[in-house]
Amino acid sequence: MAQGGTLHGVLDRPELPDERGLRGGDEPPAGVGRRGGELAETCSWADDERRRYPWSGSLHFADTPGDCQFFYDRDCHNMNGEKDMCVVGGINNYTTALMNSSAPLVDPTISLMFLAHFVGDIHQPLHCGNTADFGGNTIIVHWYNTTTTNLHRVWDLDIIQKAMKDFYNDDLSIMTQVIMQNITVRYGERAAGVRRGVCGC
């Protein structure tokens, strides 16, 4: 999970507030990396802390009933029907929390770490998937004919690990450079067109 978790946020580069900016001068939560203060170091934190924050489980995805449309009122809830408990609700909540970070119960560092993770999650196709298969978690696949696993895990982790091993000599920094080059050079013009409202497909 370390490689997939690290890649989850490897392209995020904004700086975390330094320790003096944390609520009450506390150190960052246990397990949160501080290598250069990069936000990318914290992007897998929300997955790592699911046991500590069990209520956050449904905030990692927004599944729909197979009609390829998301309707907030219909689709943003947990299995108990509690509203706003999906990845879109999580992004809304933590964005609002950061905008109002002077409130006494808001920890801006925790809010930023949840927000960074959920922005990554919402860009993963199987985190915005079909309710019938729980975002690919119930679709059993055989990964390279050796491991029985589920489609969600293959997409989130196994493909990344296989690519890193086969094409980048298990070097995350090389993989990151190639991805960044593809984003800025190869897809730069397409992205510029999308920003102008022209589909780059």
C-alpha cells in the first residue's frame, strides 16, 4: 500500500503549514510524513486512519445506481442514509472547514489532509462507480493469473505497483517525472483547450 498510497498524492506540491501553524502548537498527527512539508506526504493519511475515524469510510467514494449520473440529494449518503456522507460531501465539508479555520473546533491540518485525500479519491473512476458492485470491490479478478483480488484494488494499487516495477525500476521519483512531463508537455495543449471550454478528447 505504501507505493500506491504515496502515488495517491505525489503530484500535489503545496506546502503544509509548519508546526507553529498547527492548532495549539501540536506536532502533526502520528504517521504523517514531513519530508519537505509536502502535501503529497499526507495524501494517504485518510486511508491509513480509517480505524481511528470509522465514520469517514463513506467519504471516500460516491457510487451511483448505474445510470452514469450523480445527483447529490440522491447519491451523497452513507449506508445508514445519513446525508452529505460521500466524497463530494467530504470535499464540501473540509473546504468549508478550511475557509472557517478560526473556529475553535476546526483543526486546519486535519481538514487539509482529508481534503487532499478526497480530491484524489474523486478522480479515481472506481471511487465514483456503481452501487451494485461497491465501486468494483465485489468484482473478483485474477491479477496476472496468480492473485485473486478485486477490481478496485487492482485499479487503486496493483496497476501502479506493476508499472513502477516494470517501467520505472521501482523508483517513484522517475515515475513522478514521467507523469509530470506527460501532464505538462504531452497533454498540455489538450488541457489548455479544456480550460478554454474545448473538449480535448
